[in-house]
Amino acid sequence: MAGLDAAGPQAQPGGGVAVRGRWIGVILLTLAYIMNFLDRQILAVLIEPIKAEMQLSDTQVGLLTGTLFAVFYSCVTLPIAMLADRWNRIRIVAAACFLWSFFTLLTGFAASFALLAVARIGVALGEAGGVAPSLSIMSDYFPPARRVLAVALFTCATPMGLMLGVVGGGLIASAYDWRVAFYVAGGIGLVLAPLLYWLGPEPPRGNYEVRPRGDAMPFLAVAKLFIASPTLRWMALASGLFAISANALVTWMPALLMRGYGASPQQVALYYGPVVGVALMVGLFASGGIIARFVGKSARAYATVPAVATLICAPLTGLALMSDSWQMVLVWSAIPIALLNFPVPPALTVVQNLAPPEARSTASAMLMLVLNLIGIGLGPLLVGAMSDLFAAGQGKDSLRLAMIATMVPVMVLTALALWMAGRTIEAEHAAAEQNP
């Protein structure tokens, strides 16, 4: 099946990928992930004009930004990941990029809640093929010692995509119309997809592994491996809980600043976008750097560092959301936003480290399944539903109170789940290294 795995710059003798080809792959995969997150999150900065035009409730907005996306994303994530453990991963990511970009562009033509829902479902189906295959490729680009930093670099596409979506989407919507923002975002992805298809290098699977690579593991075998690991179970739960807070924040913060504090769309684009983007990026790099420093002494750092960060994050988030002005909300929320991202790189890295090469895409998809069903599926919807519930008595403060009631308790539960993962993570890492 060599023809199926041939794409882009080829492997060197010895199984590696040429340095030039590897960095081409890193750049293209990161750009694709930027567009993945931009197209997913651009709706957040456009909530208020879309809601006003179509007379939507906050619960409907929560369905569009969360539950509908999460359910359909999750339905196809595992099948695509299993395909990626068997077929050319670069081509899968390129096809997925084309699909989600096409439906992002179509979102600009929607004229009702139903049509918006169809477009968002299409975006979800495409984006389901982006992350897990990309993480599998990244694991074969870098040796284990550098993997956590490589994953942290790749996941910096998340804050970059969010920042570009908020800034670009907000400014374009202010200057033209909210629909034009979707046209531009979708068009960029439609250009990027063929570049990834033609230029991205497909590395040999298990490129840096001592253990020999076998055939791709069946889904039930990977599920059994995942369920049998206390570390993976607790890390998956922590990731899902973390995602409730993270998605509630990034989905509803632009609307809160505009509706609750009177900020203009231009102010949200120019100030909130850079603040949240830089804070998220600092958190991702700090997480990877701190954990990389301590994991040599103990693998527990994969769990304990994000647990402490998340515990600190909880009270700071409450203080930020109780501020009197949108400027102070941004000032006080910068630290919680940075700390909120500490669980991301270690969770992804632990899955890659504990799963065998032939199961990494599927194992990553299982983590993403939990993260998306719990986090994306519940976070925006819970806030939206509570905001509608509180609206009669609290008015414009209903959204702020809903965010606090959702995010702060969940952050404490996230830290508890990470602490539980830390109890077994060291032994499981040692076993994985001793039994290739």
C-alpha cells in the first residue's frame, strides 16, 4: 500500500523526514489548525449582530456554538481517526480543511436558525478530520523528548486562530457585514487545503519508536486500552471539564463585553482579540516549558502542574467577571485565560506517550471525543440556557452570572480530576517505556 502513504517530501534513508520537509509539514499543519479554530470560533464575535438579525435566544446560540457542533463533530471523529491509522494522514487533513472551509463560506449565506445549524454541522464534520491525524503526524516528526514542546507549538494555533477570528471577524463585520467575515474565512481555507495536499510530508509511522509498528489497532482494542488506563480516564475527564470552562469563556466573552458592558464591536476586536490570543499563547508555551522541565524528574508533572494552575484560575475568573468595566474585565481575565490552557499540551502528550504508534490517531480522537462532547457540547449551552433563565430577574447581568455559575465550580472539578490522574501517571509511563 505504498502508494496510499506517498505524499509531499519523502522520507530519508533510515526512516526520517528531511528537515526541510518536516518544517514544511509543521507550518502547513499549524496553518490548517489556525483555520480550523478560526472557522470554529468566528461565530462567537458575531453572536450579537446575528442574534439581532435573526431574533435568536441565548439557548439557540449555545446550540449553534456548542451542542450541535459537538454532537456531529464527535460522530465522525473516531471513524476518521481510525482511517488515519491506516491511510495517508496528510491527505485526510487536507480534505477535511477543504470541507470545513466550504461550509464556513456557506454560513455567510444563511438566513435562518435552521440554515445556520446546517452550515455549522458541515463545519463540524470537516473539522473532525483535522486534529487527531495532525497530532499523529507531529508525533512522527519529533522524538519523545521534544514531543511536549512540539505539541505545545502546534496547539498555539488555537490562540492564534481565536485572535485572528475575533480581530478579523469583528473588524470585517463592523466595516461591511457579518456575512462577509464568513466569506473571507472560508475562502482562505479553500486556498490552504490544496497546498497542504501537495506539499505536506507524510512521515513513517512510529518514526522514533523502539517498539516495532504493527497493523492499525481495531477500535475496540484501542477503547479497551483507554478504559484500562486510570491515567487516560482521569486525563480525559479533566480535559472535558476544562473544555466546559474554556468554551464557555471564548464563546460568550465577546457578547458579554458588548451586551453587559457596552463595548463596541471594534473595541472587542481590537482589545479583546489580542488580549485573549496573547494570554492563551503564553499559557500554552508556559505549560509546555514548565512540564518539559519537570517530567524528567517525575511524569506526575503532566498532571500536577495543570492542576495547580487550574485551582489558581478559579477565583481569579470570578473576580474578573465581577469587574465594573470591560477594560477591567480584560485586565483581570488575562491571567485566568493563560492558566486555563495549562491542561491542553500535557493531556495530548500523555495520550501520545501511552498509546502505541498504530493507535495514536484513534486514542487522540477518543480524548477529543470526551473533550468535545462534554466541553463544547455543554459549555456554551449551559451558559446560554442559564442566561435565558436569569434574564427576567437580572437583565443584562444574566450572562455574566451564568458564566460565573458555570465556569468557577467546573475549574475546581478539573483540578480534582488532574490530581487523580497524577496518582497513576508515573507508573504507567514507566510501564510504557519498559514494555515497548
